Amino acid sequence: MKKRLFEKSALSLALAAILLFTPATPVAFAAGDIAAIERVVVTFHGDAQTQRGVSWFTPEKTRADVQLMKAADYHGIFDNAVPYEGTVSYYAKNYGHRVVLDHLEPGTEYVYRVGDRELGVWSEPGTFVTDAGKDSAFSFLAITDVQAGSEENFQKASELLDKGFETVPDAQFVANMGDFINDCNNEQWDMYFRNFERHHLRATLAPVSGNHDGVPSWFRYQFPVSAAAPSLGLTGDYYSFDYGNAHFAVLNTNDMFPMTSAQVNWLRNDMRASGADWKIVMMHRSLYSAGKNYNKPDTMIMHNRLVPVMDELGIDLVLAGHDHMYFRTKQMKGDQAQETTYIQEVYNGETITFADNPQGTIYVLPNTAGTKRYPVHPETFQKILDAGEVVMQPGRPVFAGITIDGDKLIYNAYAYDIDGTKEIERIDSYAIQKTLSGEPPAPFEPDSTDYASLWRQDLNNLVTLLIRAVIDYCALIPQLIRDAIGNG
Ligand SMILES: [Fe+2]
């Protein structure tokens, strides 16, 4: 991982990288001082049944050691722990430690601690569970856009995730759709990790790169994911993993002007190679939203570029962020709502309405976990408004809980009245049931991985997509005129 960390850095960013790599004066590091171990996080890293990435930071260079035990064998001491060793690298006045935990057993809860075995310095113990495989149900939590800049606002967002775990106590991982911080600096990353430490020590994180998460390479440095081969790592990373009966592709929408063909082709090849029955994409910029960014060229270009790809790949659910409002679409295909039939069934004691073998994709933007919320813009594109099934600003932070159990996907969104009653309200529910194919993925001809020619293609795409965006903007002109007359 260390070897790959900066190998593809672009020349234009070299100066910034040099500044970030210049070591600071070493800070005294006392043995036994666990407070010096910061930003501990476990992420997906390849096979979710057998591998995890773990990273942490120290102000002074120390070893990268991890001790790992099955939770069933752990009774407060790490005497028979399995030792792992990783790499240490310097970035932005910190030493980052990165270890790949491998040869794990599927469906197993583990306890670990990170530190330096020679100094005898260790973190608090943390836990995570491994994926039990295709036949096992699982749940996870989704939040987005913590995007705080103060201790108080990070604390509030972390309180929201407390409520998430209270509501979905069996959540096996947390997906965060990006913008972890507002201004990308050490102070805010420290505040983020300080407030979310208890969550990171509890469950695996699936991080998504947001546009506030820093250039160059901050995301890659903070989160030990196993990046896809063509991911440059400068503006974030893209990667994928199977979990249960679902395949998750995590995109980096920061290289989105337009999204690089390298990434689009990777997504196509990655999804088509998966035998999972549920296909989920997680990304920062949302393809459907009516918040502040509704008419931004990057949002429109990405919409036009990626909606056909989601259609082609048969994606069931797209989770996104960025626009700090709540938006759930109908079943969408080709920008058209699909005729859908529904059935009712009792699941875990609750009568749930399931979309029955629906066509198309559901796009969800679960507001924000933070305090900065954008109002709904009703003057946005008609095709976006027409796609919306639930469109609102609930005025409270939101988390989503998602369960996948065989042929069922159950989605719930909850708002938390953090500044008032401290009550949780379920603000949206949606569920899908579909007949599972049970078939392995069909053979396919992989899309090009000739990156030089793909970059040339990107230039052509940019012109085409800009023209398309201008045409889209024309659709807003009548509304703008009406507004102008109305205001006059
Ligand atoms: Fe954003």
C-alpha cells in the first residue's frame, strides 16, 4: 500500500506534495501514552470475508503493529493474539501506519489493537466482523456529509451515528458518502476522528471520497482501502467489495469533469464480473438532487454521463451525498420513472411493502449527518423533480439503515431531532423483493483499460457533455423568466 501511495502523483501537484512530506520537528512520544495513537480506522480492503485494512497516526515515527484475536477467545488480554505488521509513511506532519489484516475467517467477530510492540504502546481495543458470505443477511448504516469545522458540529454528527447504532444495532459496517470534514487540514481530521473514534472502533468503515476531503491524496492517506488499479489517488479513490449477496462499487466523483473513462470502464468491468444479486453504487455527488448544487455543471454532466451506465449495469441502489437534502427517486431508468407493482409481506414482524421485481434504479441522497442543510430548490430541472418520490429538507440530520436478506432489500431513513426532542423519526421507507437468478455472471468483453487512449476519449467526452449541459440549461430559461417577471 505504501509503495502505491504516491507513485502516480501528478507533476502539477508536486509542490504541494513536497510541502506535505517535509517532516516536522519530532514530538516527544512516551511509551504507554495511548493518546498519541490517533485516527484508528478499519476499512474494507479487498475480500470482505477475509481481509481488512487498518490505519492510524502518531506524531512520531513508531512501528506499525496490530494484534488480532477472535472476539470469542478474547477475555481482556491479547496474550494469544495473531501479530500483523505493516508500513509507516509520512504525510502532512503525521506518521501514518497501515496494516492489511488477512487470512481472516468469514462471519467472525474480531478484536484488535494497534500500536508498537517494542514500545509496548497500544490503542484501545477495537472490533469488527467479517462478511459471512452470500447466504447471510446483513445490515449497514449510511450517512453523508458530516462536513463539520468545529468540535461541536463533529460531536453532533457523531451523536447521530450513536442513534444509528441504537436503531440498527446489528449494523456490520458504516458507509459514509463523503465530505468527512469541511476544510481539509489536520485540525479538522483530528476532530473528525476524535469524535468518531468510538464508531471506528466498533465497525468497519466504507469511506467515499467527497470534494471537501482534500487534494492531493488526503483520502488515500486517511483510509486504508484497496484502491482499484486505475485509481490515481490524487482526489480520492474508487474500489469495490462484495458483502453478503451484494456487490458494492465505491466511486470517486472528484475526477468527474467528466468522470474519467478509466473509472467508468472499471465500474462496468467490476459490476459485470460480480455474481452478487444486489448491485449497489456509493458515490459523493448525487445523480438526482434538488439542493444547492442542482444546476452546477459538474452535477449535470455527471448525471448525463452516469445515469445510462447505471441503467446498463442494472444497479439496484445508488447512495450519494453532497447536496445536503433528502431525495429518494422512484424506480428510474433512462430518466423515466418505471411502472412498478408492489406486494406486502411480513418481514421480522413488520408488514412491509416491497417493489416486486422492479425495473430500474433507486437513487438516494440521505440529507446530511451534519448541521449544514440546503433547502429544496423547486426551480430545478423538471426531469429531476419528476424522478423524486420523497424530496424534502427534514431540518434534522439523517442516517439510513439498509438490510439485504437474500431476495429482499429493505431501506429506512431516520431523522434525529438533535437540537430538540432527541427523538428519532423514520422519515422514509422503501423495500425491494426480486427473484434471484442464481446464475453466475454472464461472460462479457471487458471495456478498454488502455488508459492513454481513454484520456484522449475523455477530452472528446468533455466537449460533448458540455454541449449537452448547455442544452439542459436552456430548459431552465422559461422558469428564470417567470421568476424574473414574478419578482419584478
Ligand atoms: Fe460535497
